[in-house]
Amino acid sequence: MGKPLIYEIWEKPATSCIIAICSLIWFYIQKKGIGYSHVGLKYDTALEGHHWRVITSAFSHISILHLVFNMSALWSLGVIEELGHLGLGVEYYLHYTMLLVVLSGLLVLGMYHILINKFKIDYFRRVTAVGYSCVVFGWMTILSTKQPSSKLELFGFLSLPISFAPFESLIFTSIIVPQASFIGHLSGIIVGYAIAWGVIHGMTNYWAVSMLGWIVLVFIFSLKKSGTYNFSFLKIESMEDSSLPSVRFLSSRNGGVLNLV
């Protein structure tokens, strides 16, 4: 007999919050009729300054099937939050989730750049990536390295050995969701292996908070630069109040007058 749902949510707080956020964003997207072009990560739009889409694309889903697949896999991977004895746990999960979101998104753009400019495959100029798949595949890869005996549960009835799950899921997703980004999933796997093998390591609360601060600053700057939102309310304009007294200084050298308010 399984644990009550409320108990599992308590054991997987970070996973539960991320699932809730992605689900709410999906509902908002459906309600407002938002499409791939508004939130997705695309090579040309990134060059135009829309770097903020590295973040928005990760948490946005257009297809309900894509959302269900990602959240089902993510819920199963939430066991990472309970593996503090293996050096994982909630802090590790939050720190490296942030890295997976940013690095996998940047790697996607890097791969697009090589495919477009080196191999002259212009198709990838038209590809728009959305979804939490990069992070999901990254965590599959990390768990397959840290605890290869684990199982990945999908949709509540499909169970995959975690040691093969990243590549099995890569093929499975390509079949059931043909428009899913193969490059995006592969990027998540590559970053996942880099974290699991210690190529990328050393994240602490200090570095996590610092990185989060930089992400927020770059996100806002990118929104402003791309003209997506108007931040004119943040500008400080100089104003001269004629009601204030004017002080005049007379220069003895050239007779010039300096007015100060």
C-alpha cells in the first residue's frame, strides 16, 4: 500500500512546488492562447536579445501530453530529495536544478549555432524549444549514476530501469511527442552527466544565491533590451522645481553666472 499523497508531497517539497508552477503556467498559457513563439527558446530570437526565454521556455508547456509526461517523470525523480545520505537531498536538488535550467538552455543555443553556421542546417533556425524536459532528462542522468538500482515511474504504470531511462525516454518521447526537441533532451543528458561525474560541482548556498541574483538581473535586462516589457517606471528623471530658491554665483574672472537650484 502506497503512502498518502500529502505525505509524499511533504517528502518532496521542491518537486511539488515545481510541478505546481509548471501546471499553473500551462493553465495560464491555455487561457491566454499563448503559443510557442511567445515563450519558446529559438535561435534567431535569442540573437535579437530574448535571452530571458532560456528561463521561460523551461517552465512552459503548450501540449498537455508534454506536460503530463514531464511532470510524471519529475514526480518519480523527486526521490532525489530524500537521498541526503548519498550526498543529494533538497539543497542539492535546488542548486543543480537551477544549473540544469540555465546550462541546458545555453547548450541548446550552442548546438543550434553549430548546426546552423557550421553544417548549414537552416532548419534549426525555425525550431522553438519549450518544456521542462531538459531538466527532467538531466535528473534522470544524475540519478542513473548516483543510484543505478532505482526505477523511473511514468504515468503511474510504466516502470523503466533508471540506468537506461535517459536514452529510453529520449526515444519514447520522440515517438509519442514528435515535435519534442531532441536537441533539448540531449542537452539535459549532457549537463546531467557533467554534474554526476563531478565536472560541474561545488554549488553551495552562497553560489546558488549569487547565481540566482545574476539570473534575475540578466532576465530583467534581457526583457528591457528585447523591448518585450516597458520598464520606464524604473527610470529616474531630473526635474527642476521653479518654486525652489535660485542661488547665483558670479565669477570674478569672466563675469559668468552659475545658477544653482
